[in-house]
Amino acid sequence: MKKFLKAIILLFTFSLLNLNSFLYAQQWVLAGSVPNPGLTPSISVVNANIAWIAGGSANTPRVFRTVNGGINWESIPTTGTITELSCIWAVNSDVALVGEGAINSYARLYRIDPVSVVWIKILETGQNDGAFNNLIFSRTNPSVGGALADEMYITTNGGVNWVLKPTGVVGVSSAQNSLMLVDGNFFGFGLMNGAARIRMTENGGSTWSTKSVNLSGNYTSGFTFKEDKLVGLSSTSLSMPYIARTTDGGNSWTAVNIGAGLSGITVIKWVPGTSVVYIIGANGAVKRSINNGLTWTSMQTAGVTGLNHFDFNKVNNIICGYAVSSNGSVIKLADSILVLTNTSSNLSETPGKFKLHQNYPNPFNPVTNIKFELPKNSFVTIKVYDITGKEVAELVKSELKAGIYEFPLNAENFSSGTYLYKFEAGGFTDVKRMVLIK
């Protein structure tokens, strides 16, 4: 057995490893494509494997779904819908909600019946109340959601019932995907005319206030808040390279220069429970901030241009993201929060030597934790291989400070069997074995 394991380790060193993993990639990678998604498709993410896309053109709605991380995209029947779809929210692999976007009278919101695969109308606007261009649910309380046409609707039971929350403004709320919702009390949206402004409520829609965000432009397309309801970000279609930032719940805003690269209509997404924020421009460029929007870095988008929309969800300290282009190209991202924020489990304790611990639990299904120790600042890589020596995941690839770290590995995409993980840091190398049992 020892000779066999040594042979496997040699394979790690000399084999040509050609499988790139989605897990913890820290950069965008290709995730397939969908046909004819329309000019303004929207995407919603459940986890690393599951995402839904909605779009299409007038009288030709389109919906797509992946359940295997973008390897395949299934075209979902749109029976029951009428026209193009401009917003979507994915609940799980079987259920999603969509809103009609190319209609000015009696626009409808639908929920798919997973048994009949027919879209059931769950909400309809009044006459001349615009189209549904925004649909979002709280990540911390999935029962609470909001849908926006010319008026605002709120649900507290997962979309079964909706309550109209008059906003006090009409015809100025059509910035696609500009809806911000933290919970059933705190939500709002960007306005599309006049000065750069947002409209928001802090008491569930009982009262609303309009706040200037002190930017150029009059089409406020980007709007997001941290779950603390204090720190928020906003942007307009003409404000680049500047966004607006508030730290007092929206009462005052200051301009932040995020650097060159983005242009046009922007969308901003905050990852709940983190200090991580992403922004996308109409030119398809993407930037990321890991310090609550103070500073930003550009991201590579795997050569894909014309990105229209993106979405993120956090699963076990991993930010799972997908983005879709108007030409149908899809990219995906897996950002380790621990790597992004350079956070160890105990930075106050400096280990005396490099050490790789045995994963725990072991055997496992499907999540296990890999712990290691760094006596000094080091560039660290941890790669996972199957028993043939093929690389199946790259768990860590980053410069880390001295300390003790523990990273989760989610192997839901892996088959049952024996795997090995290889740790390299500061000239030190170690390999350990783990067993996945499903």
C-alpha cells in the first residue's frame, strides 16, 4: 500500500492535470451557454450547481436551468407565460419565479409547478402599472421577497401571497434588477429620472423616502445594502468610475472611485453575511470589493463580454456566482471568503511548523474540513486528486498570513471513493487520504 501511495504522489507531480475545478476558483470560468436569451437576460443562483436564467424576446419567453454547474443547460418549457421575462428568482432545482418584462398593462408574476412544468400566475399588476423588472428574496429569510413594477409588492410566505406597498412614485422605477431587499422592513429601488436618487423604506412600506446619492446621471441602476442596514452602495448609468457609499442607512452618501473599466448601466450585489460586494457594467466588466465597497479590483471574465446580469449565494463560506451575457455565454465563480479576507481560525497563535491535519470528518458526505498550520506568511496551494492522479479540485491558491486555517471542501459533485489532498507551502509538501461515502 505504501508503494502504491508513493506512485500516486509521483503521478501528482508529473501527470498533465487537465480538469479545472469550479470550487474556490477565485476567478470566473466558463460555464456553458444558452441559445437566444434575449438582450437583457437575468440569472438567479441557488448554489454552485444550480442556477436559472430567464429572458427571451417579445412573445418568446425563455427559461433555462443547470443542475450540474453549467455542464448542461436545460431549456425549461414556458407554458403559461406570454412574453419576455426580465427577472427571475430560483428557489431550488425544481422551483423558480419569473416576471414579465415587455408589457405595460396587467404584467404577471409566475411560479413554476414542478409536477406539470407549467407556469402558474401568482400576481398581476393593475392596468398600465408597468412590467415586472425586479424580483428578489431575502437570503437570510427566504420567505420574504419583493417584486417591482410601477408599484412594489411584498410576500412573507415565499411568494404564495403578495401585498401591494404603494411607493408614492409612478413610472420612475424601471431600472432592471435595481431592487434592494434586506428583510420585510428594509427595501428600496433606484429611480430612473431626475437627479441620481433611490427610493427606500425602513418600516415595511408604511412610509417611504427619496434620497439623493450625489452622483452624475439620472438612471440609478445599481443599489444594494449590507444586512446591517447601515452600509449601502449605489450607482447610475453615467457615474462610472464613481459609485456612492453610505454608512448611515442612506441619509448621506459619498463618492468612491472604483477605477477604470466599467461603463454604462451597472448592477451591484452584496453577499449577505460578508464584506464582499460585486459590480458589473453594461460593457460586461466585473469588479470585486472585499472591504464593504471601499476599494475595488478588476476580475477576469474568461474572455466573455456583454455580460448583462449576475447573482450570488453563499454556501459554507463559499460565494457561488453566475453571470450571463446577452449572447448566451455563461460564466461562474467560486470565491472562498476565507481566502478573500485572508482570515485564519486563530491568527493570534503562530504555529511552530508547517502542518497538514487529517480532514474531519473522514469518511465524509459530502462536506469535510481541511485544516493546516503556517509558521510564517506563505503562498499556499491545496489540490484534491482522485485515485488515478487526476486533479478534481483546487481548494486553496493564495498568499496567506501565518496562522491556523480550516477550509471546507464540498464534494457533492464527486463520486464515492478515495481521494487525496496535497498541501504545499513555503517549500513544505504533505499528502493525506480521505474517503467520500455517499
